[in-house]
Amino acid sequence: MNLEAIVTNYPYRKNLPKEDIAKEKQTRLALIDFLRGLVEFDPAKRWSPFQASKHPFITGEPFTHPYRPSPETPYI
């Protein structure tokens, strides 16, 4: 199994209302997107801690599409 399959197929709590299941699905999609950004093999594409801290999974903002962090200012 891959990361996405593990997260999406993990069982939901019993007797969870349909609206809570929809929220949980969005949270799981956000988690998958967040983890992918953190474990990116290419260091040029991997998120910095600051970039990751702005992800909707961390901030609690609605997750509607894959997160694209703003480029960081290079250190001089």
C-alpha cells in the first residue's frame, strides 16, 4: 500500500454523520497533500518548515486544491 491508500482507506469512526464524513474526507486529502510536500525527495521541491506551516492542514483553512507554497526569499 502507498501513503494515499493507507490514509484514505483507514476506517471512519462508527456512527459518524454524513456531513462529518465529508469533512473527514477533506481533512484526509489535506493530510495526504501535506505529507507529500514534506517527504518530497528533491530538496528544491521539498517544503521548508515555514512553507509547511502555511498549509491548510496546519492552519485549519478549507482544503480545496493541492497546496502551492509561495517561494521563499533566498538567504544571503
